[in-house]
Amino acid sequence: MKSLKTPLILVIVFTLLSFQSIDKILGKWEIDKVTVNTVEQEKEEDRNYIEFLENGIVNSYITNEGTIDTEHSGTWIYNEDEKILTIKEEYVPEEQYKVVQLDNENLIMKSVNKEEDVVIEIYFKRK
């Protein structure tokens, strides 16, 4: 019986750890900066947010002078093993990002782009 307990405990621990990582992505994130090929881009709008909901829904907002200018909805899936975040929003092609950093305060994503000469990194702060 002892030999069954150890694998079961390991499965439970790894399952809980994977939910913790996915839970970290949930919530509202504000874009802090964007780089294209390591060159920081100038912010055009006042605030840009992305919100990941528990049910796999993603909402993104572009605000201008405090009011929401543009809002998009879609779906998201996070592949924990590969650290790949897939986002599909209406009117926007499906995009994949490599999650470079994810903790309680920061989310850094790098585009997984077929055009290897363009690398986009998006830096978020928890809102």
C-alpha cells in the first residue's frame, strides 16, 4: 500500500502546481511596454489591458483618455508544459506567445512568429 501512496501524492502535488501557474495568469494585466526586435515601441494609447478569465475567455481593452476605445473578446489556452499561450480574438488571427516570465506581478510574452526576423515581446504588470 505504501508504494501506491507515493505516486498518488506526486500526481496530486504536480496537479496542484500546474493549477497554480494557470491561476497566476488569471486576471487583468496592463501593458507596460512592447519591444519589436528589442526596440521599445512608443505607447500610443493611454492604457491597454488584457484580462484572462477562468472559463477560457480573454478580453482586451484599448482606452484613450480614460474611456474604453476598443474592446475585443476571444479565447485563450495555456500549454503549461511548453509555456505557450494561444489567444484567438474575434477579427484577429490566432496568435501564440511563449511565456517568458509569469509571477504574481509580471507577465512577459514573446511572439511565436513564423517570420523569424520579427520578435515581439509584450511586458505586462498586474492591474
